[in-house]
Amino acid sequence: MRWDSLAKNPPLVTIGLPVYNPGPFLSYAIRSVFAQTYPSWELVVVDDGSTDESLERLRRIEDPRVRVLTDGKRRGLPYRLNQILEEASGDFIARMDADDLMDPRRLERQVAYLLKNPGLDAVTTGAYMIDQRNQPFALWPARQPSLQDVLSWGGYLHASLLARRDWYQKNPYSLEYPRAEDREFFVRTWNSATIGVLAEPLYFYRWFGVVKPQNVLLGYASERKILWRYGPQLVGWRRTAVLIGKSYIKTFVTYTAYRFGLVQLLERRPRFSPLDLEDLAKAQSAIRAVAQARVPGWEILDGPENEGDKEV
């Protein structure tokens, strides 16, 4: 069902896109915005000190719904996410990362879900996993997480979050937990928020495999800070101690693997499910629709020489 059959005056959605040197992946992210079946949106792009050509390309977009904000500084993702919350003028705010893309029906489905469920503060979705060549290879299955899930890895697909603006602005991101700001966000709001989950994969999450060791170790350090702060009141001291111990073990294993050149052993996909032929066809169809979306001001840049514009 298309959105125009659901409402005559659809509420505005602010799509927040933090950007830092996204390279060729930016093309698909932006095109997936313009491919949306939902008609009422604005795109707020906040740059975090990019040094590639992404800013130049973003500034070529000729559409009043798109705002590109930059101060030339490197402040980090949590800071930029909060900047998006401050700049948003929509009734809803949708998260997105610059190396991912959205299914064309993403906003339509999520907004309709929140309007039909006024008691919910936000909603996330399932996702297709894609590689660096836009090839789908797995599903991120969506389900309502347990407290154990939220403490262990965040529980929800953060990048597919769409939330009511008033609630989101009352719950900004902390700057104290680098590489784990999403987990801290969901842990902190666990007892106060009502977040729904759409099982449908409406987001395409790009998988890069093994992450830089310093980022992994920084994430584990933030993980332990989160557990120390929130664990005792949520699961008690004994369970908190167990989780912190596991975090130290993961830190040791990660450090050892990098120290001895065994990084490939760290590449695990525990939450992914295999794609069947039907799912694969749906994913490829959505990616083709995104690839064909036109972005005003980008026409002269399109062509086979632009890696980010290649279709699957």
C-alpha cells in the first residue's frame, strides 16, 4: 500500500546522515533517499571533517529538502548524531549511515507503523547485509531484544531507527562511550522507552568484516563503562561482573589475534541468517531501484567512471 492511500498530509521525516569520508558508497546512500516512496522528507547531512570529495559532491545536490552542514572539525559520531537531533524539523527522525542504503519503502513502512501504534516511541527494522560491491549475502533478522541482548550488543539495529522527534530530542547521545554510543543509548532508555521492531528487511547494512583493532578495543572499553554504570541496577552485581569479565576476555583475544596476525579469526557473523533465492531477488530489486533514482544536480557526474554509481 502506497503512502498516499494512508494519509493526505503525511508528517515530515528528517533523515539524519552523518558523514566522514564515505567515498563511493555515498552515492547509493543519497540515491536511496531520493528513491523513497514516502513523499514528505528532509535530509540533514552533517559532515565530521571529511577530507575526501564527499562534501563537494553533496553541495552539488540541487534540492531544497537537502541541507549539508559542516564546520570542518572532527568531533565524532555521537556529537554529530546530537547535531542532527538539534537541526531536525520533522515529526519523525530517521537514522542512516553514509555507507549504507535504504529500501525505497523504508520510511513509508516505519511511519505507518508508528502512526498505527501511538504508544511506541520508535521503531527499527530488519536488514539485508551487503558487501562492498552492493551484493546481498545475508539477513540481519529483527526481533524484540531481551535485556541480555541490549547489554551484550545493543539489541536493535541502530542505523534503521526511526523515532518520534520529541522523544528522540529528550534522549540525546552521550559523548562518553565512543564506539558504543548506540548500546549506551538503548541501555539507558531500556526502562523508559517503547521501541517496536519491524521484521521486514528495510535497510541495507554494509559489512566490512574485521574492524581496525584500535576501534574494537575502544568499543570494549566503552562496553565495560556501560556495564559498570547501568549493569548493577538492571541485572545485579553478580551478572554485571560476569559480563565485565567476558568483555575483558574479548579484549585479550582481540589484542592477541592482532598481535600474532590472526585477525581473520575475529570475523564472526553471529546474528546473520542466510539468504534464500526469494530474499535475494527482493534485495537485488530494491538495490536496482535505488541505483536508478535521480539526484538533482548529480546528472553530469553520472557514468561508468564513477564507482559509486555502478549498478549491481
